Amino acid sequence: MAYGISLLLNAELADAVSERWHNLAAAGVSRSMPDFGYPPHVTLAVFDRLDAKVTAVALDHVFRHANRFEVTLTGIATFGPGSGVCYAALARSPALHLLHEAVLAAVGQTCRPHYQARHWTPHCTLATGLTDLDLARAQDLLAQGWPIAGGFEAGDLVEFAPVVGIKRWALSSIRA
């Protein structure tokens, strides 16, 4: 089992991502994300081993002080040939990078390499396990309809696969 820490998208943005997941499924390209059984999200970190109780307490402080903030999905991208992954790219967000750094510091463990500081590419996964041909098909199918703006509404700590929720934190509304 692995552990993930992610940010959940607000309802409007989650619906837009889910629609793209279902478009890929209907075209026979991929059902990976609808079948995963977890809502649209941006993963901040993945760990192979964690003490879930200790981690949840460490993240209490981080997420208690985290406000909701906006995010823009700019378009479809891949991690390149052979990666098997297509995703919605995110516009640059200092708030997201600061939260990512705060989460890594609070957990204090080594996460998987692609989630470590300076190696992390913020993204919202649209499909996994694709051949290069299906990566190209996914890009063609989902080329239109970007950018999409929305926001993050919650932080989440889960164990997977299958996905089992450990703790969820609602992000605070921004106070005037």
C-alpha cells in the first residue's frame, strides 16, 4: 500500500475533469481514472510507507492554516513517450508550490522521486496506462476546451490502491 496527499478540486472543476475522464472512456482510450474510484485531484506527494496517524497530526497544522485558492487547468499534456500518462497541466501557482513545500516539510519523510521538491510537476491526471498511440488519441480527443478555472477545496490523506480515506481537511474560505 502507498499513501497519497492530494488537493481536491471544487465541484465545477471536478465536473469538468470527470467529463474528460468519461470522454476518454467512451472513446475506448482509458477508464483508468473513473475506475480508480477517487475524485479529480492534484497529488502533492506519494509515499511508500508512512505512519498514517503521525502524518495526519502533522498535516493538521498545515491544512488548518491553508486557504482555498484558485487553479487553472491550461491544457492536456503528457510526461512524454512511454510514460503512459496524460494530464491536465496547471498554470504556475506560487500558492500551490508553497503548500507543496509545507506538506513535504510537515511529513518529514522521503516521498517518491517525482513528488520531491524541484522534481514535482503539478498536474491533474486524466488517464494512466496508455500506449503511445493512446496518448496521442487522448491528446486529440481532449485538445479543445481549455483553459478551465476553478479552485481547491480540501486536502486529503489516503491509502491506495484501493483508495481508502484516512483524513480530509476542508480548506478555509479566504477572509476579507
